[in-house]
Amino acid sequence: MNGQQFIQSSVTIHKGSRLTLIDDAAVVHVIQNGAWENGTIRPLQEPGAPKVNSQFNGNDRQTIGPFLAAGTYHLYCIVHPGMNLTVIVQ
């Protein structure tokens, strides 16, 4: 992550894996399940997704998961409009 977005908008991982999110900026991010859609927050705990509620305080990292089921999952930053990440689990 940089100041206001994920460096990659999607990432593909293997079932059972964890995902490490790295905040490369001195910026606060709060990452949760769901997405920004047309400027509106859409919280969503998708079946099979680990519950995510992670606060980054800048220049830090956190590991989320494991992602135990194959599927497509969505994460977003509640602080920065449009900051979405799609996690594809195979």
C-alpha cells in the first residue's frame, strides 16, 4: 500500500495461504472486508473469507488469513475512497 491505494488492485494466492499487507507510507489505513462501490462503502463478510479489521499506522505490515476456501474476496480501506483489493484464492 502507498498513501492512498493498494499497489496492486488484485492478488492471487493458494488456498490455505495468508496474505501480508505492507504499508509503505507514513499513512494510516484501516482494512476491512468489503469494497468501495461508486464512492460508497459496501462492507461485506464473504463466505469463506477470514474476518479482516486491521489498522496500519504507517510503515508497518500485518498478515491476514488464512484464506481456507477458494474464491474471490474483497478488501478495502475505510479511510481512502476507492482503495480496493481483490484477493483471488485458488
